[in-house]
Amino acid sequence: MHKYKLIGPFKQLLPMSGLPLKGALSDNQLPILENAGMLLENACIFKLGDHSELLSEAKSLQAEIISLKGDHVCLPGLIDSHTHICSGGSRANDYAMRNAGKTYLEIAKAGGGIWDTVTQTRKATKGELVKKTIKRAKQHLKNGVTTIEVKSGYGLSVEQELKMLMAIKEADESLPVDLIPTCLAAHMLPKDFEGSEANYLSEISEKLFPILKEEGLTNRIDAFIEESAFSPEQIARYFKKAKAMGFDITVHADQFSTGGSQVAVDFKAISADHLEASSSEEILLLANSAVISTALPGASLGLGCDFTPARKILDAGGALAIASDHNPGSAPMGDLLTQAAILGTFEKLTNAEVLAGITYRAAAALNLDDRGQLAKGFLADFCLFHTTDYNEILYNQGSFKPCVVWKNGEVVFDKHS
């Protein structure tokens, strides 16, 4: 096993480094290295530069030389900062009913909605959830995604939430891709809970939170702040407890009604996700904070609703990440690159802004500072596309997939092998 590896030459290498975290980006701001090489040291990047110049250094280091045939564009490994890929069942019937004109309440009364997924997930064994999570994560990996956030939230009891988070942990241990677990026990008030929202949140925070810390199952707490879930007032005590215990906060905010973004700012959340209902007031509030705004175009496509006002967020000076929201109800597609390209079309985002949203800005939405860029000391997570021009990637709206994906300095997917 070689300590050092030299990969190249790349027709174009986009390090996505040296760019601002917040605000609009023009495509001419993108650093592009041509005929570049990347020298790795174990799982991390050691050096970038002209491939021919790196060759002599690589030989002195007795590095393994990996010569690429044909033209390749290299991007950092993509990061999907919001998914629900640990779940049981399907909601195909919900999708059909929604497109036939049924309302959310009508679908719920007919046995659909989040509670349907809760029921199916509770029926599934931990082993079954592990298999489903692995299968979905492998598909993301083939599409260039090397880090995937995965939420619980379909258990909605101490026991069932633990089952989900243990399944996520077990899946992570058997995958090359990194799964970042998040506890979303505050997804909705479970229908079988005998008590108020305050009672439920108190039970979760008092009984589940300590176990999450003891077992190292997650360091992230999420909540759905919405008229159909929990109000800002109800969630305040829950988040105070989470913050006091050292958890990072993230919020399902402003999906159908506003209020969640204010909570995200008040509690210094890492990210506020959804934001389809955000007005100019919420956009400015988020832009003037350190909270990352995360657009979830998959939910907009699945529900047939407006996209997150991504253009306005960026123009106001906000930080925009883009994630798939891969879930069985509103966002079953789960293809991050496709969704990001479509969002770019409708929101008039530059290619730089879209790529930033699924690389280094998505890393910031997960509070990770070791990925999302190709630079010395960063993880050697990257994906290669057979092309001479990076613009081809988004131009093809997701149909152009990576040919090779690397994770921690190793090839984890090669479509030719």
C-alpha cells in the first residue's frame, strides 16, 4: 500500500477553495486548474498543481502513479446535507393522490402522510432499515455524493428513534460513504402519544437525549417547525435542552408557513432547511446571521410547490446549500445533481453557485471543515466526469453522471469496472 498517490492529468480540476461562504458567486470566480494533478497522502490531499511538475515529486516520494486516460473534469465529492434515507415503506399512493388533486389533509385521512411512513418504519426491523439505508446510500455514491446526512424522525418514540439511529450507525460502518446522523424525533406529534406536544418533547429530551450522547449516535438535533408539527413556542424548551447538552441545532423551517427561520437564528442553528415560504423578512434575517440556508428542490418537485427563493437568499448575502431531502413522501427521487441543476434553472443560479451549494457550502451546513474543497489537508473525496468542460455537468441536468468516485483516497465507484 502506497502512502502517496498521484492522480492525473485532469483537463480541469475545480478545487472550490478560496471562495466566500456567503453571497452570490459569478462563474469567473471559480478557480480552475488545467492539466492538473492531485497528490494524495493516505486519505487526504497533499498537493495540487501542474501534473507534469508533480510527477518528479511523486517519484521522489515513491508514490503510486495513476494515469488517467481521456479527458476528465474533477470536482470535490458532492455533499447531500439533508436526507431521510433510513425509512420503511413507500408513499407512491400519496404521490398519485396529490397529483390527482387531493390535499395534504385528505391524503392523511386516507392513511397517507408522514404517519404512514412512521407505521412502516416501526414495523421494519433494524436489520431491514440497515439494508434499505445501504441500498439508497450506494445509489447516492454512484452519483458522486460522498457525504450524506441521514435523519431519524420516522420512529417518534424513544425506542423507535434509537432503532433508526442505530441502523444509521450500522449502515455507516459498512459503507465507504460517510453518513452523518441527525435526530429528528420532533418531526410531528405521534398519533399514539397520550399527551400534549410539550409532554412529548419533554419525554424525548429527558429520555432520548442522554442516550444519544452516551452512545455517540448523533450530535445533531432537528425539529419540524410548522402548523402541522411544532410551533416556535413549543420547540424553544426542547432546543434549549439540546443546546445545553452540546448538540448542534438544525431546523425544518418555513416550508409551508413562516416562523422556523426566526427560531433557527435565535438558537444559532447550523442550518435552516426548506424555506419555500420565506418572505423578504425571513431572507434578510437569515442572510444577516451565520445560519446556512438549505434549499430542498426535491421537495418542491415532489409536492409541486414553489422552490426555495435561492436567488433572493444569495443576493441578500446569505449562504445557500442545496440538498435532496430524499424521503419516501415528498422527495422520492433522491438525485442531488439533477435537483441542483433544475433549481439553478428556475432560480437563475450561476454554475458556481450551484456547485458551491453541493460542495463547500453543504459541508458548512453539516459543520464539517474537512471536505467540500480540494485543498491540502482536506479529505481526498472527489468525483470525475468524462468531459473537457465542467459546464457540461449541469448543462445535462443530472443525466451526466460521474465515471469514477474517490472517497478517503480510494476508488469506491468506477462505472468501467
